[in-house]
Amino acid sequence: MSKFQSNVVKALLDKDFAFRRLHAKHEMLDEKVQAVHEGDSPMDELALEQMKKEKLFLKDEMARKIFDFETRHMIA
């Protein structure tokens, strides 16, 4: 992530409740996936794949919000 995109994410985290919620959920799922991969948390493959899909969906939603923010602020 570029420094510019990092600033956009910070602005969205500060001003957009929905983005904050998406980001928090994504971070929580990321921690759970990491724990499974590190062997700290057992989980069956189907549940793990479902969690990864949800995490990817959240990432896509955040990317849309970042794009919309950049477009509204005429930043590309």
C-alpha cells in the first residue's frame, strides 16, 4: 500500500463508520486465519476456506470505498 493510499485509509477510518466496521472485521478474520496457519487454532478446511472468502469479500468492499473516496476527492 502506498503512503497516499495509507492516508486515504486513515481518513476513511476516521470519518466512515461503515469502513471502520469492514476494516475491524477484516482484521479480526485475518488474525483468526493466521492463528490457524500457525497451528494455534484448530479449524476444518471448509470453515477456513469460508473465513478466507469472507475476508476477501471485506477487502473488496474496502477497496470500493477507497476508490469512491479517491474519485469524490478527484484523487487518482
